[in-house]
Amino acid sequence: MRRNRPLEDPARCPRCRLPVGLCLCGELRARPIRTRVVVLLHRVERYRTTNTGRIATLALAGSELRMWNLLDAPNDPEGLQGPGVHLLYPGEGARELKADLEVRTLVVPDATWRRTRRMVNRSGELAGLPRVCLPAGEPSAFRLRTNRNPQSVCTLEALARALGILEGPEIREHLEAALDLFTLRVLSTRPPNP
């Protein structure tokens, strides 16, 4: 039987959620970017050690991590409307992200695909945003969770690819390096496969 960890585990860093001895917060330099990034972290992802949206906000200066779908507080749609605000999420009506699109703010739902679909479809604040999606690309390199769709990528990969289009390859490389470091640290906490 799997034991649940306490929600506030003192043996884990509260920012990156890794064990204190493996914390990567001191190694991640937050790079400045022109695009405002708002990651909407679903409440069930709050304490998951495999969550990458949190790591993305640690690696991007000026980005925001907002809790979404909390049981005891309303969602905060402030600043999620207006010119240049786009939802990074595939689906009906999504335009392929291109460098010449006027994207000032990128809103990114962060949870499993099933939960993000619910977040987007059930929230008037999100459903009304113009959507952008990533162009078809290489399969996900994320090894901590699996998905049947080879075009599905984790939040940090999606942001790396999106900002690579909007701001250039250096920021993509920075975020992919953060993902590699994070993945190695998480894998080091798991028992080896037999």
C-alpha cells in the first residue's frame, strides 16, 4: 500500500518540491523574458514532485505561478484578459504559434491533460481567451510521466518550445537544461528498475 506524504513535508523544498538535499533552486538562474508567463497550477498538482510548471516559473524572471481550482478560494482571473493575452493550449480554434503573433502574455494551464481540458472548458476566464498551440515537433523527452499521444509534452517543454518561437533559441535551451536537471534529480530519488 502506498503511503501518502504529508502535504507540507519539511524534508522537501517548498519551491521546487525536491528533497532538501537535491533542491535545485540555487542552481536555477531566472532568465528575463519579454513575454509575461502565467502558469495556472491545478490544486492537485500543488505537491506533486513531478510537476514542471513550478520549475518553469523558477527559471523565468517575472513569471507567475497561480493556484487554480482551490476548494477554499476563487480563481484569480486578474490580468488574464486584454490585448495580447493568449492561452497556450491545443484544440478547436487554436492558431499555430508563430514569432509574428502579438503575444504579450502566455497563460498556461498546468495539470494532467484531462484536468487541463476541464480547466479550460469549465472556466469562462480561460475559455474566452484566444488559443495558440505549438507546431508539430519532436516527441516529448519528459521521462517522469507518460502520455499515449507522442505530441503531448509537459508544461516546461511546452513553455520552452513556445518561448523558443517567441523569443529565440537561447531561452528554449535554458528551459530544456532546467528540465534535464529536474528530471535527473527526481529520478535519483526513485529506486532503480530491476
